[in-house]
Amino acid sequence: MVWRDSYLIEIMAKQSTRKKGSPGKTTAKSKTVKKTALADRALSHGKRICWLFVECIALGIIALVAVITTLGRATERFAGVDLWGSLVPFAGAVLVLTVVIYLALRLWIRMRNCAIIQSTRLPLPALMATVLALYVSWLASGEGFRDNLEQMRSLVGGRRQAETSTLSHQVYAAYRRSDLTQMQVLLERAKPYEAIIQEAADIYHVDAEILLGLGATESSFMPRDSKDGGRGLFQITSPPKAALQDVGKHLEGQKLDWRNPRHNALIAAATWHYYLEEMQGDLFLALLAYNIGPKNGGLLSIMRQYGAKDFVTIQPYLQNLPRDYPIRVLTAALAFRLYKAEEQLPRYEETGNARRIQAVGIPGLDAG
């Protein structure tokens, strides 16, 4: 009797459970709901990370522009070597800038964590930071910011940047003095050779505009044999043996013809690459070395003999060699760049042109 009652109670319990729903089905639905919730949560978390990344990038742009602007102006305002008149005020400006950035960041964090911002579903902090970054970027496109950037380059680049800036202005001055009518004739004369010069530049990973400047300076793009032994388009005389061997490998068994414009361009590019590496990428020294050639150890030997370390300190020891050779090459390279960009050679002295030409930049000296 007791057993029967227990059995009946168990059957009734199972029937009741079936009416409410199968335990197995309830568990499956629960798992599906949990998975959906987790997926939604992961998606929401991913969006938050993306917006946070956008916010950080925007704030970084704002901070970068603020630092360059402040330090650029401070460099110009406190230029000099006087301790109390220049160095201490500049250090003070750096300290003030650091404190301001710290306080601004604290204020931003406090703002983004306030109840109003947190209650909205929109990513307001990221949107606000992006709008500010776009506005700051627009301000940075002006001439004032470019001036501040140049001041920063002088500050960070030190002596080498100061020398580069001085020599750059020598190039601009040489362009200003140039007979632009004759220069344009030269540029037109170069057109048949531009393709082979570009090919040579690509093979040896050098700047084609510099090669064009070398060709303009050496032969005015009138290939010929000269009394001093120069041959062809680039007036090749005695290139380094390593450069000749490299060109020979590239020609794959073809006989090297120095008067062939393509071969001549390959030798010039290989030679230019050789001297760039020898001078550790110093453009002016490499151009001097290219002009001097390997005779008697070349420029490197002269520099070691007199203890010269850069373009400025080597010039007094060059004696009869053309010290303005790098300036002439880069002036021609600048003319090629301007002509390609504007299909004319703007006069440097005309209103607004100086800034515009400087914005175009000198091949090989672009600061980017």
C-alpha cells in the first residue's frame, strides 16, 4: 500500500513537470539566452574599445600639435645661449607645458566620467575629441604651424639641422639667381633621358631627382666626351671599381658602353649609391665625394687628414675643387621638381613664391 502510494506520487510529479515543460528543453533555451547575452556584451565591449582607441588617437593629435606649437614658439622667443635670458625661460616653458597637459588630461577624464556623459548611449568623449582634433589639424595646416615645426627641427636636429637649413637657403638663393629661361631649355632637353634615369634610380634605390640634378650639372643633358676625360650623359671619369662591377653584373654579359646613355645612367646611379653609403647618408658630403671621385682616397681621405666631420668644416680644405657643386646639383634638382609640379619655373622673388617653393622642398632634403 505504501509502495503503491509512493509510486502514484512519483507519476503525478512527472506529469506535473511535463505540463510545465521538459527540463531538457528549458536548459537548452537557457543556454541559448546566455550565449546571446554574452555575444551582445562582447560586441558592446568591442565597440567601447574601438571608440576608446579613436579617442586616444584624437587626444594624441591635439597634444602633439600643442607641444610642437609651444616649443616652436619658445625656441624662437628664447633663442640664444644666455643662461637666464634663454635657457632658463625655455626650460620654464617646457615645465609649464607639462603641467598644463597633465591638468588638461585630468579635466578630460573627470568630464568623460560625469553622470551626464555616462548616461547617454552615444560615444560623446570620442566624438568630442575627434572634432577637436580635426579643428586643431586645420589650424596646423597654416604657415604659422610650419614655422613652429621648423623651429622644432632646429631644436631637435641641433648643429646638423642648423647646417642643413643654412645650406638649403643657399640652394634657394642659387635658384633665385638662375636664368630660368635657360633652365627651362635644359629641362626640356632632359625629357628624352628621364625614363632611363628613373630606371637607374629604381635599380639602385636612389632619388631620381638628384640623378637629374647630377646630369644637368655634369653635361646639361648634352652627352659628349670632354677634355678632362668625362664621358657621356653624366661625364663619367673614374667611378669606384665596386660601382662598375655592380653595373657589369646588372647588364648580365652585355658589353659596358660608357657612351650609351642607359649604361652611363646606370654607372652614375651606382656611383651615387656608393658615395651615399660611404658618407652615411649625408647628402652634401656624398655630392662632394661624387664630384671628387676616388682619386687619392677621395673625400674620405681628405676629411681624415684634416679632421673635418661635415660639409661646413671640409669646405676650407677643398682648395681648387668647386665647393658649390652640391648647391648647383640641388638647384637643378629643385628646378626639375618645380617644373614637374607646375609645368613652369616660378620666380622666387615674386610675392608668395618663396613660401610656395620652400613648401615644395629640395630633393634629398625633404623633412617630410
